[in-house]
Amino acid sequence: QVQVVESGGGLVQAGGSLRLSCVVSGEIFSIDVMGWFHQAPGKQRELVAAIANTGTRNYADSVKGRFTISRDNAKNTVYLQMNSLKPEDTGVYYCNARVTGTFSSWGQGTQVTVSS
């Protein structure tokens, strides 16, 4: 099994930046993709950024050009750099690990609030 712990959320003004961190532990060898999910108030959780073991990155259209996902394998940590934040980016951000095709390692999430 894989465990994740997110941190780095907070309150920021529109146009500002935040960097989220996700520390991964457990059966790290079994992970092929790490992802960041966003759950806005009253909405479903959606995948906004992902990074594969190959280094390939993918982003939701809503965050392209503003968010960057990266990883530090030595620290077992995945980051989400969020720039030019908008009020619609508000919500809880979750890190997750894909193992055998399924994202199932949910953490407690970290709250991001963007004020207008």
C-alpha cells in the first residue's frame, strides 16, 4: 500500500502563488503515476495534474500554463507549483498514487483558498 501526506495550502490573493507538497511512503515501487486532484466546494474531485514515472506530465485545460507538477525522487515528494491563482482554484487539493491503474491512496488533502 501507498500513503500520502499533503501540505502547503493556505489563503492567497488572486494572482498569487502556492506550492503544494506530497510526501509519499509505503510501496513506492508499485506507483506508475502521481496525480494532484482538485475538489471545489460542492463539486466532484477532478484530476488537474499528473506525472508518470517516465517524466511525462499532463494537465487539465483549466490549469495549463499556470500549474507545474514535479517530483523529487530522493525525497519521495511530489510538488504542485500553482501560479496566477484564480478564485475558481479554491478547494481541497489531494495527492494520489496510481497503482495497477487505480488512484486509491487518498490523503487528507490541503485547503487552498484564493480571494478575489
